[in-house]
Amino acid sequence: MKRAGLFVVGTDTGVGKTHVAAAIVRTLVTAGRRVGVYKPVASGCTTAADIASDAWQLWDAAGRPLTPEDVCPQVFAAPIAPHRSSRHAGREVDERLLRTGLDAWFSAADVVVVEGAGGLFSPVGAATLVSDLARDFRLPLVIVDAARLGAVGRSLATCRAAEAEGLEVAAVVLSHTTPPTGVVADPASAVAIARDSAADIASRLPTIPVAILEHAASRMPPGIDWAAIARC
């Protein structure tokens, strides 16, 4: 069965994945798509319905379809790797549920945006890495990195690692995780570093669209057909 969707993964934790995923979701919703959202597992929050949680932000961006618990069926409190957070709570990550939790969304939506946890090779279960889920879901990847110095190396390394794993990289997004400072005319300013980093990445990945998401932007900038990338 054809599945339309995107898997948003990061170069690391704290690089703006949720911000990017939610912006893509809102862009697709604005284009008239029914969008499902899924985060297989999360740590650092007590419930998926917490308005500060990644799951709630994705759910809200999609127009609140189904429930926050459908968005993220496994949530653990300790802000550490999910499989260790679950053990701290006296539980274990359900590895089967990591995968089957996605199924409900394909009957409720035209396209599904999945957000991973941490980086591409971060563990989400005792025997499962984010890359394993990406392979099982067979969705194109959106690689996210923070729009700061080092983005070129981090993004290219993640893209090449994904390709080595047989995964399809569909886009790269640099996210301003904090308000950028300085002016473009200053090459060491945050805005200039983001612009130049995106240009360097695009020159080395000529077939892959590269975007910059501004701090607090609610939607992706124009120029990329996210529905086409998601194979809608």
C-alpha cells in the first residue's frame, strides 16, 4: 500500500526537529491536506497531552486529529534516551508499538509527518534506532540541523550516513532555534552563517531542496512542494 509521508530526523537532539515538523504540518494543512502526526516515543515529559510536549505541538499543528496519545503512544518522564527513561520508570519501550502506532494515521490522513527522537542513530528502544524505524516506515527523510556554525558538516554527515543505510533523503532544513543576531553583511553573524551554510549544503546536494526556517515561524518558507516530496 502506498504511504504518503515524511520522516523528520535530526543531526542531534535540540536542533529544532519539532519546530520544523510542525511548520511542515501547517504548510500541508494550509494546502488542504489531512495531515497525521506521529512521534513513536518521547522522553522528558509526563504525558503526550502536556502542551509543552512535542506530541501536543504536532497535534495542534495538524488541527488536533485523533488524540495526543495517538500522536505519541509511549511517553517517559526522565529527560534521557527513551529506552533508559522507560527503565527508570520500571517499564520497557514496546518495540512493536513503535511501529504499529503509525498505522492508525494512514487511515485517518492523506499524509503523515513522523518526528524521530534525537539523531538518526539515536536509540529509541533496546533494539531499535531511529534509522531502523526510518527503514521500516519507508518514508522520505527530512534532515534537520540547527542554523549555527557547523551545520554543513553535521548535515552532510547525516545525509551520507542515511544514504549508506539505504534511506532516501528528501530535504534538508536548517532551523533557527534561537532568534538570529547580526546582519547578513557580517559573515560571522548568525543570519549570514545560516544563509551561507544552506548554500554550501545545496551545492553539495544539488538534487535535494534545502530550506531555512526562521525562529518562531509557523510555516515553511515558499519554494518547496512538501506534498510532492511526501508522495501525496
